[in-house]
Amino acid sequence: MVEVGTSLLGILIICWTLREVFTDLFQPSASGSLSSFVSRKLFELGKRARWMLGSAGPLSIVVVIFTWVVLISVGFALLFWGKFPSEFTNTSAEPQDSVGRFWSVLYFSLTALSTLGSTTFSPKGDWLRILASFEAIIGFSLVTASITWIVLLYPALGRVRALARRVSTLSKAQKQTGVDLVSADPGMLADLGASVLRARVDFIHFPLIYYFQADAGATSMGWFLLELEELARRASAQDQVDGTRLGAALLTASLHELAEVLARKFVPGSNADEPRSVFHAVAKDHLESES
């Protein structure tokens, strides 16, 4: 009876973990994903200990991947538990009490997941060998999925950071030259709107990038969104030419769509119908000022 219970628990842990891996990689917009939970908790911890706030995003990746590995290893260890040590070849002379038995099957599970294999234990039965091989396939898939996740996440973060830097540079250029950005280049507004829409898609597909703290105040997430909102508001004035007002409308619509995503996923207490209030909430959440 104990063997059946541990096996069922192992299957439950494995299925739940694989579901979370699938959600984090292919359905990141789904609520309640493991990466969203871990990153939010680490971000909140970083806000209390300011020295680690900038590491909350990268640390979230490490913790999530480590959690995947641990849960999968424990799940398979519970499956092997009922058949250990009777159906395993054991070259170790150490006695196997209940505690030692668990650490032994966990060790074997970790070696199977890492595809390294154990020199101490090896399964005798065919179905146990197949099960260990299946765990090795999952382990190889986890490595591939983790690398792919990181490779895709950082370009998305780079696009958001590039947009923030662009807005900061445009603002500095306007102050230095005295040339109004609104009237100088109407097409720039539509281009900025397109960049905001790309950022919106990145926040949906890679929500973890929200928790990467900017290393400069001028490129903080809250600051550049507020700056864009102010730019769109000025360009929407009735005394502007049609091209400028059209570009402003495109930028405003893009900011509204981004604000809806941010309000729903990251700052749920804010009003999604008022982008400026959402962007203020984002700046507050990141412990950043507007300038």
C-alpha cells in the first residue's frame, strides 16, 4: 500500500512539474505559472533588501530551473522507492535504512536525470530501465528547454531596454537642442508606437523580463513609459498637423494596450483604463522615480 501511495505521489509530482514547464515555456501568459510565482516573490524580497533587487530577474531563472530539476528528481525517486533495493544492483556496502534508502533512490534519480548514470546502483528489471531512460530523456529536454528559454528571453529584454534608452536619448536631445520632438518628426510617433506594441508582446511571451531592474534611472521602466505617455498627450493637441495627431493616436493606442497587460499581470491594483496611473504603479513597484 505504501508503495502504491509513493508511486502515485511521484506520478503526480512529475505530471505537475511537466505541466509547469510547458506553461512557463509555451503558455507564459497563463496565470499561476511557476516562473511568475517565483519571480514575484524574489522581486518582493529584493524590494526589502535593495542590494539584491537588480539580481531578482536573473536569480528567478536559476531558481525556476533548479525547482524543475528537484521536483522531477523527487518524483522519479518516489517511483523507484518501492522497488529499491530489491530490484537494483547495489555495489555499495552501506546499510540501507529508511533515510539512507531515500537518499539512495534520489541519488539514482539525479544521475538518471542528468544522463550521467550511476556506478553504484543499476535497475534489474526492464521496465525500471525504461523508466530510468525516460527520466534521462526528460532531463535532456529540460537542458534544451532551459537554454532555449534563456536565449529567447534576453533578446526580449534587450528590446525593452533599447526602447527605454531611445526614449531617454530623445528626451536629452530635445532638451539640448530646444527642438520639439512632436513637431520635428511626426513619423517618429508611429515608430515609437510600433516599438511599444513589440514590448507588449514581449511582456506577454516573456513576463519574467518585468522583474529585471534597470541599472539607470533614466531607463527605468516606469520613467520611459511616463515619458511616452506625456509625448503622446502633447502630440494629440488640436493645433498639431494631421500626421502628428495620427502618429499620436497610434502611440496612445499602443500605450493603452501595454497598460492593460501590465495592469493585469504585474500591477493588478492599478486602473487599466488610465495608462498614466498604471505606469506610475510600475515605477512605484520598481522603486524608481520618474526622472
